Amino acid sequence: MLSTLGTVAMAGAVGVPLPDPGMSASAVSTAPGGAGRLRQSVARWCFSSTPIKELCTTAREVGLVGIDLLGPDEWSVPSQYGLECTMGNSWGTIPVGFNRPANHDKLVADGEAYIPRAAAAGVKKIVVFSGNKGGMSDGEGIANCIAGLKRLMPTAEKHGVVLCMEMLNSKVDHKDYHADHTAWAVEVAKGLNSPSFRLLYDIYHMQVMEGDVIATIKANLPYIAHFHTAGVPGRNEIDGAQELNYRGIAEYIASTGYTGVFAHEFIPKRNGVASLKEAVATCTV
């Protein structure tokens, strides 16, 4: 894949070094996190049958700092519990993203309306997507993402919001998704060279696609502002029944001084609260 990356993606990559992603993505929370060094959160959709207020109560009890992937109707709820919305949902969709110029005008117009609303609600990070390949080359997709997202950087920077492109696996869950390798998304970040663009490194998705998780994080941490967890295979609990050593991964990330969010995005097969408590304990380092 690396051999196909277009050199155009490096345009604009020169200049001042990118600032630390943890600090630029959001200020350190005053929420009642656990005793560990990682600021942990949980994805809303994994507990979609649980009322948001109940989920916030549980999150506070188990030591989380907030709730991930909330839509506008729920952005303000976590603050009522001393928590934060640690990541806002996108205004776009996974298949229809920034890799196609035909999508840019609508995505940019919608983003320019959405970003100020999110900032006013205290949401500092919003997930965005590359879109599906549809036969497009890697280099062209990277260049197109840079061109489209660059139009949103002034608005995001003005409001202190970080747009986080998520890497997803195209092998199991999201067939044909373009940003399916870390190296691909890093080229977009280099091309934008903005404190308002970073990556959402989903450990589950990237283990499925490329493995070598700790080494990849080590090589690319300046571009990463957020993490997601889930067990491999199956996207279930991060327990001993799956192949990743999440405690080791958490230990490494914490050792770097990372101050962003480490969010759990697994689908519980057992009691959800018990599984969440177990995940938090595993990653409290």
C-alpha cells in the first residue's frame, strides 16, 4: 500500500512540528476519573439500549471521564454528571466521505454549521471518515481528503475543535473503506498539518488490518488524538478470550505521557456493566 501513496499527500507537510495531540485535542478533564494514568471513556452506541443518564451514572461509578460518540441531542448530558462528551459523532457517514470531491461542498457546508454547535456544547473532538474507495487509488484518495478537509480547518481551528479521522478495517466490518491503514491516514494528517486534525486509532480495527499495534502507535503517536478498544476477533470484551494484551497496550500508551482519551468500544456478550468494569480495571495502569 505504501508504494501507492501519492507524493501530493505530502504537500503542506512542512512547517512547524505538530503539537502534542493529547493537549491540543482537549484540556485535561476535571471529571472524576479512576486512579490510573489513562483517561478512559465508553462509546455510546455499544450501550444504545441503556438510557443516556443511566450510562452516565455507570460511567462515573466505574471511573470514566466521559461518553464517546454522542449525537447533538446528547452532547450536553454528560456534563450534568461531571463528565464530558469525549468524542462527537460525525455529521457525515462512513461510506460517503472526503475522498471524493463531489462530496466536498455538502460535507464542508454541513461541517461549518456543525462544528460551532459542537464547540458551544463543549465537544472538542468530532470523528470524520474517508469514505469508500470505489476503485480510487490511495494517492488520489489522500489528496482529495486533504483538499476537502483543508476547507474546514479555519472553522475547526477558530472553535478549538479537532476533527479525528477514524481508521476502520475493510476486511470484516467496513468493506472498501479507504482509510484502512494507519499509514494512509497519517499522510492525510501530514498534508493538513493542522492542530485541528488528528487520527482516531481504533485498536480493534487496526489489529484486524495490520497488527503490530504498539510499534505502530509508537511511530505515529504525534498524529493520534484518540483511541478505541475492542476484543479481536469479534469486537467483544477485552478479556482473556481475545488475542490482544490490552494491559500491555495501555501500559505503553500511558508511559508516553498521552493525555487524550482511551475509549472502550466493544460490544458486550455478557453483563455490560460487569464487562465495562473489567475493561476499566484492565486498562487502569
